[in-house]
Amino acid sequence: MSPFLTKSAGEALRTAGALSTVGLAFVLALVIGFWFGSVLDRWLGTKPILTIAFFFLGLAAGILNVYRIVSQAYQSQPAGRSPAAPPAGADPDDRDLTDDDA
């Protein structure tokens, strides 16, 4: 067994590493937005207006982070092959549906 990874295995690991940060990036953006809004609310005495506003800004930032990470991961895939695509020749009509009635 070779200690070196093939090019496709290395790319797959890099993509998996990038996609594993999605949850952390989303939650962190929400928490930072909520925290910043609550600090401003305490400082300005506008409770809870800025907390709610910055929570939604954090939500938007989290969604944008997820979009950027996922689109960058899909860009690194070889042309014409998407990771979510079904295998060639897999037709939904080929499935055995006899056990679905139970």
C-alpha cells in the first residue's frame, strides 16, 4: 500500500474537509450576530431591537458562508460530474417496490 494518495483521493479529502466546516461557519455567524446585537442593546438601551436585527444579519451571513463553501467545493469537482448525481444506468423504474406495501 502506497503512503501517497492518488490525485482523486486527495481532492475528495480536501472537499470533505472544506464541507466539514459548514456547520461551524453557520453557527458561529449566528452566535456572533446575536452577541454583537445584545452588547449594542445593553450599551444603547434599545433591548431587544438590535439583538433581533443582528441575529438576522448573522443568519444572512451564515447562509452566505454556507453558499460560498458549498459552491467552492462543487467547483473543484471534475467537469460534468456532480457528487449528487445518480450512477449511470440507475433508472427509478428498475427498483423493486414489492416490499413498500407493508
